[in-house]
Amino acid sequence: MKTAERIRSLRARAEKSTQEVATAIGLNEAEYRDLESYDDELSSTLTLFQASLLASQLGVRLQDLVEENASYSEKVDLKDLPGVIERYLADQGLDSGDLETLISWEIQGFLHSPIESAAERPIAFLRDLSNHLGISLWSLLPNARTN
């Protein structure tokens, strides 16, 4: 089942209206309807905080909503990711601007304040960054740790 269809199905199962869920996660109803219509909408527009609220509203875990394309064994806590990035840059002989070009996201703010920065950016930022670094996206998501 695709992401949009899964969200729609879970909302119906939870017996909640689109307006009710939209209000709970801080979206207007039209923005919420996009989540149920377009598969990439969740990761491209919702922050971790909003996605966590959505999962809670639907009665599921965050990882039940957010798909990870790759399966990486390395796990890193979000708060430790700036150190991993700095080591990666040093090992590769790159600077932060080079990494920004590679992943098409600005990372300076993230390096200084990872939790706050991740809370303000769409999940796609963490997905693209983790995929490039070979890190499990799940290890970065709250309440989605796997053993």
C-alpha cells in the first residue's frame, strides 16, 4: 500500500475526519488532503514533529508512516549526527559546501543545532542526508529505533 493510501486508510480506521487530523498536526484541511493524495507529500512537507503527531493521531508508530528506501546497518542518534558529518567530511576531503551540493540541502544550521534544525525541516532532509552517509534513517527518528 502506498503512503497516501496508507494514511487515508489509517485515518478511516481511527474514525477521524480530515479536519480533525489536520488541526491536530497544524495543517489546514487542504494541506492535509495532499497527504492522502500524494505519496511523497509526507516526507517532503512534514517535519519530524508533525509526522510524529500524525502517527499518534492514526494510532501507529512513526516508522509505519515514513518509508526508508535503503537498509543501512549503521545507526546514529540524531544528536550525534553532526559529529558523523564532520568525520565524513574530513575523511572525504570535503567541506560542508561540498556536501550541501551533493545532497541539495543546507547543513550549516543543522551542524550547530541538529535537534532544532531537524524539527523545522521536512523528513526528506534527514532521508537524503542519511542515505548519502549510509546511515539508517530509522536510527534518527524518535520512537523508531530498531535493534
